[in-house]
Amino acid sequence: MLKSQAQNVDEHNESGKAYPSLRKFCLAHQEIIEPLLLFCMHGIRMRDIRCCGMVLRLFISLVPEFSSKGNPTGSDAQGAGGAVDASRISPELASAVREYISSDVMRACVTSFHEPYFVDVQKELASLIATIVVYYSPITPTPVNVLLALPNVNPAELERLNAYVPKPASHTRQQRAIVMEFLKDFKGVSVSEMGKLSKTGVDHSSSGRSKRTGRSKMAQGFMTSAPATSDAAGRKRAEAAGGRATPDNDGLEGISNLFEG
């Protein structure tokens, strides 16, 4: 049975029909790609670092698929016999996906980049932002407009990405570094930095050292005088040894009398 199925597949392939991969089939159909992109966009805001990282890497691989270079049109989009390849993404669908990624996905990336929870995936977030800009900015102004709408940003830093537009797949680390510099005022601090609390009960001296204003319970016990019962016991032992106990002595005088001749 398996042999007959393999023969049927070979016959179909010999007939000239193209069988796209599952990835290309999903990307080429609007009823499939729309809910997938919506789910992945929410994955960028999902408070699960592993899931968020996987979704970001997926988006980085999807962005080139909807660019003009990754989506040939005209004669390049035709298969054998002049028929349109069903695995090719239509220009209308590619335009709609580009606008969605350039607006909603871009805003989700900037929001997560700003939150301290996503500090471990900031590099992946910056990589996705850079990928969107270098692939889509020659086609649509939406990604650049979204980033420039942020407060306290330097447009000159973002313009440095224009050098990578001719070859968007090259020097990805440099592209990421540019985005990290562009969004430096939005970078979320790490959890360890957030946990630094102001110390209470510390007296800072001029030398830079700190001294505790309060003593521990054990230290306070050593600083207090001996109980009255121990003083009475010391006077009795001193009198028994022939010494004279005075009300004002500290108990050591009786002990020293033991060594007198």
C-alpha cells in the first residue's frame, strides 16, 4: 500500500504540479495566516520567556516572506505552463500582513522591550524591530512612524539602519545594536536592579563606612550589668574566704583576697 502511494506521488510530481510545504501553504491563505499572526502577536506579550523567545524567532523568519524580495510577482510567481503558483503570497495579502506587523507587532515589541519582565529577551525584541524596519521601510512608512512617535528618541539613530536596507539579511548584530541604542531610554531594568532597596538603620560616617545604630539582643546582653543575685553570691564567697566584701566592689576583690598570705 505504501508503495502504491509513493507511485501516485511520483506520478503527480511528473505531471508538473507543485506541492508547497505546509509553511508556504499556511502563509499563502488569508483564513489561516490571520489567526496565526494574531496569536503570535499576543505571544510577544505573554509572560513566559521561553514562549516569547520562540514567537520572536518565528516572526524574524516570517518578516522576509512578506517583503518584495521574498514575494516575487509577475512572471517570477508563475510555475510551469504559465500557471500561477498556489504557494505564492498574493500582493494584497502581503500588503495587509506588512501593515499588521509594522503596526501591531511593532507596538507589542516596544511595550515588552520597556517592561522589566522581558529583560532576558531584549536582544530578540531588538532583532525583530530591526528586521521589520530594514525589510519594510522601503515599502511602507508605518514601522518608522511607529518608532518615531515614541518620546525622547533620536531619529538619527534610526536612520543608521538605512545602510542595511539593500542587504537586510547582513550584519544582523549591528542592526540589533542600533535598535538597542535607539531604545536605550525604554530599556527595562533587570529584576536584580529593581530589588535594590534603601537600607534603614544605617549611619553613614564621613569615611564611607556604615555603623549600625541598634545592637543585637546578644550584644545588648553583654553591655548590661550583672544581676543582683550574682553580686550577692560573690560577696558570700569573699566573706567565706576571709575577705571583706564592700557594697561597692565588683566581685573581683573577693577573689583577689584568696591569694593574700
